[in-house]
Amino acid sequence: MLRLGGIAAIALLTACGGGTVQETVEDVSRTAAKAVINTAVERQFPQLNASMVTDCIIDNATLSEVATISLDVATSPKPETIALVSEIANRPGTVACFTEKGTALLAK
């Protein structure tokens, strides 16, 4: 009986907290992807505010793209990752974000 109650409690907690777990996974992926993109931007464009550029790119990436980028967090970004980040950077929404930030992107 105790075992069944424990299983029911776990099932209930899982059902109630499912959104929180998903959000946490997304947050961890976004944080890791930001680290990867920041590193790439700092290397390629040292004159730019990498954090602001990174925010624009992350905000215009899909969750799947964020997850893909985050895989390079423990290594240097692979050429495929750099290509993906470049593609995201050239999207209209990302370009609009860069434009909105304006000269602040140049402030270090």
C-alpha cells in the first residue's frame, strides 16, 4: 500500500510540475546556447557588445535551434553551429533587433 501511495504521489507531482520541468530544461538550454554564441561573437566581432548581439540571436531562434547550439557549450563552436548562428542573425526579426539596439551594440 505504501509503495502504491508513493507512486501516486510521484505521478501527481510530475503532472503538477511538468511545465516547470520543461521551463527549466529550456532555461538551461538557453543559458548554454548564450555562452556558445557569446564566445563566437566575441571572437569574430570583438568591437561589438556580444551580450546584446547574443540576446537578439537567442530571441529569434527556435527551441530546437537553441538546443542544437547548446550542444557546443563544452567545446568550441563547430562550423555547423557558426553557420546556424549566422543564419539566425540574418533573419528579419534578428536584424530588426540589431537595428533597435543601434549604437548600443558598439558599446563595450
